[in-house]
Amino acid sequence: MAENENPAEDKAIPPQDLVPWSEFLEDYPLNSVQNVSEYYEKTHSQYGDPFRRLTPTLRLHCSKCKGVRNFSGRWTHHDTFSNGDVVHDFVKYTCKDCEDASKTFCVISQAIGDNGNGCALKIGEFPELHLELPRSVEKLLGDDYKLFVKGLTCEKRGLGIGAFTYYRRVVEAQKNHLIAEILRVAEKLGGPADIRDKLKAAQKEKQFSRAVDAVKGVIPESLLVDSHNPLKLLHNALSICVHAEPDEQCLRIAHSIRLVLVDLSERLKLALGEQDELRTAVSDLLNFTAEAKKKAKD
Ligand SMILES: [Zn+2]
């Protein structure tokens, strides 16, 4: 084989189908097949193999440092290659801060074309994908938090239908509670009574779709997710037919449901917390003014 022969047949991969190799390793669940960019580089070496599989610095959760840190990696076997063979290999990453905690990925991968791209399948990672959930999610979901975590476990393992089904159960069970929390925010914010009346009416609706219709236009702005009604987003996501959609599509939708639920829980916490803080601040100021007046009289 000629030294600079391309790693594999030169297939053109549309840019929108590519994700950075680092993002694939950091975030993608198991069993994901994905076209990746920045997977390999030409070494310009006169000796040995002319291409090298890359190990970009990753941002991963470190169990020793208790936070997200930079990790550097190395392939277990030779990282250089001269053709586009499919490679089964481990890539081990170590925390740059403590130089102790590590994470190992097991991937099947192949270089494609001559632009540094590749195709990869993640078949294992240890420790498993760390997804930090804010405390507000547990507080919001109550007893259903355990089912939510089971959905998250499925999501991390690339089990789309499983993740979707768990999340759907949680959202359906929590529908009225979510509306009740939105109502609490609306009550704290004050405003027209008909907004609160509509939210109260929505709580009585048995069907999710009718409840979503009932709250149309009355969700406080601070709770909108990227300018959208979070309940409508959740309802739309739950409307897919799980029996007809492929597992990958269920996984993508499950991922979106989780992001919206987590975002909503944080927004609710902030909206309710900020109002409490504001109330305390107003109360402090009123007390301070009253005391100052009293001192002035004395
Ligand atoms: Zn560390």
C-alpha cells in the first residue's frame, strides 16, 4: 500500500451528519453509531504509518476531584495506521488534575475519507456516562424520581424505547403536579386572576392534551423553555407512537424530554426561590426604614 493512500474509500459525509470525536466520547450513549470529525490526522512522518487516531482532551466528571475536569487520553494499542481497517480498541483517559481517576472507552471505529473524519460505535465505557441531575429534579418529581433515574439509566445505555417509556410514565403521573407548581409561580407573581383560574381549570383536565390547551398563553414568561410552553413541548414529545418509531428516534426524544424536565425544574426553583428572596429583601427594607424612623423620633 502506498504511504499516503487514503484511510478508506472517500465517502463524502455531509457536515450536518458529523459530530466532533470529543463530543461523541463525552456525551453519546452506548451503542451509538456516529460519523465523527477530528478523528485522525496525517502524521507527515517519513517512517511508519502515516495516519494517527486522535485522543482530544475531554471534559469529564472526575470522581476524585468531584467535578468536571480535563482528561487526557491514549489508545491501548497503536494509534497509528496506514489504511481504513475497522479498529477494535480501548482508549483510556486520565484526569489531568489528580492524575489518578480514569475513564476507559471501548469503541469500534474506522477512518473515512481524507479529511480526518471517521465512523465510531461506542460499545462500552467505565465508569458509565455521568449525568449530573440538579437537586431540583428530585424535589419536583417526588416519588417518581426513582422512575426518572431508571429512564436515565436506559438513556445512558442507549435503550431508547426504555428511556422514553419511563420518562412518559413520569410526565403523565406528574402532569397535575407540574401545573400546580406553575400555578404557585403565577400566584407569587400576582397578575390577573383569570390566569390562575385557567391553570386551576387545567389541573382538573384528565387528558394531557386538553390541559395543555387550557394553559395556552398563561405560563409565566420565566418558565418558558426557549420561548416555548414546557407542557406543550412535553406533550408533543409524548405523542409519538413508540410502537412505530425506531429505537434511535425514541432515544433522541427521551433525551429531549429529560432536558425539558430538568430545565423546567430549575426554572421553577429559581422563580419560587427568587420570589422568596425578594419578599425577604422587601421585608428587611421595610423593617430597616421603620427602625430608622423610630430612632429619628427618639
Ligand atoms: Zn481528578
